[in-house]
Amino acid sequence: MVTKNREYSDMCNKIDLSDISLSFVVVEKGNGINPNSFDTYAVNISDKSSFKERLIGNVINYIKRFNDKKCLSYDPLKHKDSTFEYLEGKFIKEFSDFRKSFGTNLLTNYKDKITDFDFYILSIKDSSKKDIHIIRRMNGYKKVNESGMFAIINGNELNQIDDKVIGIDNIADLIVYDNLIFILNYNSIKNLFNLRGSFQRQVTNILKPVKNSNVIDNYEKFERNIRSNDRLTNRLISMKRKGISFDDPLSNQNDVQKTINDFDLNVSYENGKIIFDESPDKEAVLNLISDYYYRTTQHGRKGIVDE
């Protein structure tokens, strides 16, 4: 946590408005048979210095506000107040392709495509040539562009704005820096990337020690059960990102049986193995292999970690 806070702080401190190059990219999310794809388009930015400074200045001030907040590992189950989170790009299958795609599609007239865009990206290259990508979801204006109109008041007269517009505010949802994704808006990362598919692919690797230990009868069905259940997949990912080890699971048979009895778990356990087909409480099986049940030392209170 301290390391990620330092990296975020270093990134903020390196941003020098007097010595940066700036580019603007718009992102169109896929739909239909390929909803997790995206097309990115580079947009030229006016050379007007006051516009560039305003474009990026307020956003930088916004992201610097997070310097004093704790930076935690991304948890798909819950978000703690007064914190922000990070996720390594390697956890997301399409992350590398996403970064490589910046500016590969070229358009000369964006007017008819404005309502197709879902995100915009301000890409900054600092004096050390490191890239900082500030990502913001496009909100609100898309609906007006599609079915309404924009207007301005000159003096006391209302006039229509003929061109479609996009809104650029001083807020960032995600920041990509050194292959880390800093998450300032909890929902935006799920809207941009296919976290569900990426996390499902992690299940096999995380549970490999459990498979090798041979402590679950019909293990393949157990793994399929985790992958097909979003709640259990997210719980497993949350456990792993908090440092829970799945090495040597259920190694103390007496304690395993005692836990099942004490917590009245609907889990079948025989001869050192969980009989998965005869265990209706699937979440309890996951909690058992990760040692998530506890009893307090002084008053003997029983509980489950994070509940």
C-alpha cells in the first residue's frame, strides 16, 4: 500500500505543465458479438496555449487531492471510504491491446460519431517521457446530442449551437501510469474493461495449489462452480488480493472438522476430503480452504473474515 501511494505521489509531482506534451483520444466501446473490444481515435488539439492549460490544469489539481488518501489493492467486493485503489494492468486481458491502440484509428470528421464515444483520454508525456493516461467516462451530453440540442444565450437571445459537443470537466475516473491503473471512480473500471472475464481466467491459477493438494473430491466441478458464479469469483479474487495463501489447504483435519461443527456448515467432509457433490453450501467450501472462519481468543466469538 505504501509503495503504491508513493508511486501515485511521484506521478503527481512529476507533472509539470510547462514541460509536457498532450494528446487527446476518444474511445468507442464494442457492442453486439464483441462487447469487450474498443476502437480508439486520436483527436488533434488546438495550439491555443490557454485552452491546453485549462484542459489539463484542473484535472491535475483534482488527481492531486488523492495524494493524502490511502491507496489499496483493488477489491471487487467492497470499497472503503476515503481511499482509492489500484489494479495491475496484467490482470486485465485486453489492457495491453487497449494501450497499443491509442491513435491507430484516424478520422477527419468526428461530428457524426460523437454519440458513439464512451470515454475520452488525456495522455500526458512528462519530461522523463513517461506516459500518464487520464481516463474519463463521457456522461450526460451523449443523450442531448442524440435527441436534444445545445444552445447558448448571447445577451438576451437564445441561439442553437449547430455542432454536436462533448463535455470535458475537471474529474478523472482512472489513471494509467507505469502499467498500474489507479481507480478514482469505482464503476468506471468495470465499464471500460471486462473484469468479469479477466477474473474468471484467474480462478484456475489461484486454485492450482488446492487442485494439487487433492483435498476436494470432484475438484473440477468445484472450480467450474466458482468460475460460473460472479459472487464467488469476486470473493476468491478479493481473498487473493488481500494476500490469502491457498497453499497447504485443509492440512489440519481435526481443526477442519471442528470448524464445520462449530459453524454448523452444510459441508460433507470425510477422510480428509471435502465431498463437493454432497456439500450444498458452496461458499462455505471456499471459506474453508482459505481459512476464513475464526474464533476470538478472549470471548470465543465466531465470525467470517470481512463479514
